[in-house]
Amino acid sequence: MHSVSPADAADAYRRGALFVDVRLGTQHARDGLPGSRNLPLALIQADRLPEDLPTDQPVYLVCERGHISELAGLYLEEAGFRHVANVRGGLGALRPLL
């Protein structure tokens, strides 16, 4: 897994990249990125991953500050995801750039 800067993540978001919010569903519903998918860390840890989540294309992970999404990325890599990127600073750093 690698980390990406908020600026690079903003560019990827504008290009339509897949963003996954690993916060709770209520948090995502309240202030998640439009178009992002919600997959809470607890489901990732339990290996309850949606079948349509692509393992072979870039997946940008976000949470509020970037710490939980970093942990989620490690689990996803163990599950076979090859292009996982954690957004440094999370949504707090990304939102001002969008």
C-alpha cells in the first residue's frame, strides 16, 4: 500500500477514481465524498468485502484523518487488492482541495 498526497487524491477524484470511505455508514451518509463507496473498517476486518469491489484497479481509501484508512489498506492488501492508496490526512485534508 502506498500513501498519496491530498492534491494527488483530489486529481484522482476529479478523474473519477474509486474512493472508499472506511468510516461508519452514518458518518459517510452525513459527509462522505459524493460518489464514494462506504465500506466500514469492521467489515473489512471481518473479510466481508463486496464482490464488485475491484482488486485490480486503484482504490483510494479515506477516513477523517487518514489513520483508520491506513489500517484498512493493510487488510485489503492481505485480501488481494493490488492498488490500494491511503489519502494522507484523510477527508480533513482532501475536502478543501475539491
